[in-house]
Amino acid sequence: MSTETITEKAPLTLTEGAIKELKKLKDQQEISDDFGLRIGVEGGGCSGMSYILGFDQKKEGDSEYSISGIRVFMNKAHGLYLAGMEVDFRNGLDARGFTFNNPNASSTCGCGSSFSA
């Protein structure tokens, strides 16, 4: 497994709100620097595919990016579904949590955590 960090531009973005919340979660949960943020997709959910978002170690077949000091891991095969996506964190009366703005999604469900492409 390669431990080399890819320095090219990440295919997705994290908003300032998402970055702030992710750094806070990492500190609160005392997650070591060996872990990065895994962003991906998996089959399931009401619209056919669900997003993966959580701290994990780098795996075989992952691309690694650095976004505002956060290590981001993404399976290379997921790039097709995640290119151009924006991850945000909302903390308001109407919604609280991470949201996904994905230009590749042809439809999404009401919960916002699953989509079809």
C-alpha cells in the first residue's frame, strides 16, 4: 500500500463550517493523526447510493488529499460519483449535521444522505 500523499487538487470541497466541525470532532474524540476523513459512496439508501463520511485509516486503492489541513481519503473508484461535490455542516433550526451538495446526483431523497446518479 502506498503511503504517498497526492498533492493534486481534491475533486471535492469542504466548506468552512464543515472544516471547523471536523476539526472539533477529531479533537473531542482524540483521533490520532494516522486517521483521515474518508469520503465515499456505498450501495443502499432510498435513492440507491449512500454517502460515507467518517474518520478512517488509508486503505489500498485510496487517493489522499489535504483540504485545509484535513487528510481526506477517497477510493479512486468513487471519484466518478463525488467529483465537484461540496460537503457542508449546518447548525440551524431547520437542519443540523453534514450536508452533501452533489452535482452528479440525478435525484436525492428527503434525508439528503442518499442519491442516484
